[in-house]
Amino acid sequence: MEPYIFKSLASYLRRKELIKDTRLKVEEKLAFFLYMLSHNSSYEDMQLEFRHSGSTFHEYINEFFDIIPALCTRFVEPPRIDEPHPVIATDERFYPYFKVLSMKPKKEKRKNSGDVIAGALEKYIELKKRQVDDEATYLANEKADATKLHEFSITKCMDVLKKMEDVTRVEKIKAFNVFKDAANREIFINAADDDKDTAVMWLRSQMSP
């Protein structure tokens, strides 16, 4: 996209209050959205490019999904309504989100171009929203996994073990092998929270040859 076109589009979005300046300017939000569309980028790709968090992209890209229907009749106009773009017609990645129209002339009444564009954009927006939601779910799961990993880490297990006075030094050394297993760490931490004596008995049972 030419720089003057980008600036003109950003000015239009700001003037019509479709996208507003917040802690990020309209221009940067527009850059997020256009980069995602043109490169079919994931949140991870955009984090490397723009140095923002996944939640930031999720918030601001959704703003554009909400306004696309309002922009379609102003900015999107196919050269021929009865003939799809060659890229869409020959690339099955776009099926069924962009259905290939018949090349043969039809006797029925010609459809309104605005309706055709809006329908195609609606399907595309639905696809991208699913992609955005999948990215958000992935980031949430990744964060939960990181939290769980910290909560049941070997370091935390050893910290709990240090406070158990009746555990010998030899037993503490043997505990390292037990704590190599993530499931063992989780069992030990949960047991210690409930009853330290039970946790020690379980730990000793795992040390037995």
C-alpha cells in the first residue's frame, strides 16, 4: 500500500470516529490489521514484528472486525461482479469462504454489488474471528501452563521439604529423583498443603527401591 493511501485511510477512520486514538494511535492499529491480512500472520508473528502482547492485538484487531461491514461499500469494489478474482477462483484455501461464481451469463436479475461484497466479507470476517479466538485461547492456555509449572516446580518442592524437620539429609537427596516427575511434584505440594506428615509418608514410599 502506498504511504499516502495508508495516511488517507487512517485519517478517514479517525475523522469518522470508527477507530479512535487511545494509548496507541489509529495508524499503529491500522498497521496491525493490514499486516495480519496481507501476511496471514498469527499473534506470535505480530509480537515479533510490533513488540506488543497478544492481548493488545486481540483487543485492537477486533475493533476492525466490527467496522468492516460499514467500510465495504465505500472501499471495496470488484472489477466485475459476475467474475471472481483469479487468485480466489484458483486457490482452494478460500473455499468456501469465497465461493466461485459461474462464468456463464445468467438470465436472472443481477445481484446488487454491495450485497455480494458484504456477504463475502462477512464470511471472511467470521474466519478471521475464529483465528483470533484460537490465538487468544492458545495464549491463555500457555499462560496457565506457565503458572502451573511455577506452582509445582522442583524449587518449590525443595523449599517445602526444607521446612520438614523430620526428613533426613539422605532423604532430601533422594527426593531430587522423585521430583523429576511433574506428577510427583504436584502430588507432593498438594499433600503438603493438606497434611505434611502424609506428604512425608508418601515421599518415603516413592523413595523405596
